Amino acid sequence: MAREEPETRHSGEKFAADASLLSVTKEENTMRVLVVATPLILMTLAACQPAPPPGPAMLSDADKAGIEETTRAFGKAFEAKDWAGVAATYTEDAILLPPNAAAVKGRAAIQEFLGSFPPASNFQIKTVEVDGRGDLAYVYGTYSMTITPEGADPVEESGKYLEIRQKQADGSWLLHRDMFSSNMPAAQ
């Protein structure tokens, strides 16, 4: 009795058809490699880059104390009508942006502008918010005072301000840009 060979799973023809499905052109193979390798290479290169330099430091407690010290000096000089003292809290190239008036540029011009301010008393200034980085900070706050215009009754005035402070070489924080406005309705 002759032994019969078991039929193989793939006959020659069937194997040739299956092999054609598995054959890949050189271009297709190159494309597959690029599709997989490119993101891996880019991720590796990105991971090897040096960290960006740190940004400017946040304000320290000493910076915030210096800012508040300048605010107190401003308030004390304003209450005393010491316009040179008030102007000294500004940088030489400061800009004051008063309401309903042109910008006042430079410490000397700011002192002159303040000298034309009507008599005021009971001046109060309050810092509401301070933040910044490096040698720049902003200060948002409120103020109130009694103004006595020439030939008129005293007027209670209140308002708000927004300042940009600049740290100086000596560690002080002077006003570099200053804008204020009244909470009172505009005169009709």
C-alpha cells in the first residue's frame, strides 16, 4: 500500500499568489520607514534641545516692599504739597497721563503739572494690586482727597490709578508710566 503524501496547505500556485501580496516595492518600503522613523527622530531631537532660559523672576517680597515704600513717599509728599518730592518718585523719562489733558512727559514737566494742582487735603492712597516680573511692575490702586478749587467749596474726590513701575539700580521702584482718573461724573 502506497502511502499518500498529505496535501500541503499552499500549493505552488497558491504560494505564488500569496507572495505577490507580501512583496513591497523599494519605494513603498522606504516610505513606510520614513513614516515611522520621522516622528521618532523629531521627538528625539526636541528632547535633546537645551531648556529655554528662565524668564524674568517674579517680584520678591523686598520688591513689593520697595514699591509700597515709593507709594508712601508719593502720598506723604502729595499731602505736604511737596511737588519736587512727588516728582522724585517718577523716573526721569516718566509719562503722566492725567484725565482730559495731554500726556505730561518727563520728571520736570510732571513737577510743573503738579504745581498747578488745586489745593488738596486728606489725601489717601491705597494699593489694591501689585504684580510684575524682572525690573517692571504694575500697581493698581485707589485714591481719595478733598480738593478746594479757588473760590469754590471743597469737593470730595476719589478715583483709581494704574502705574508701571521700573526698578532702579539702587533697588527703588519709581513710577515710569502713571494714569489716573476720577470716579466722579464728568462736569457738564
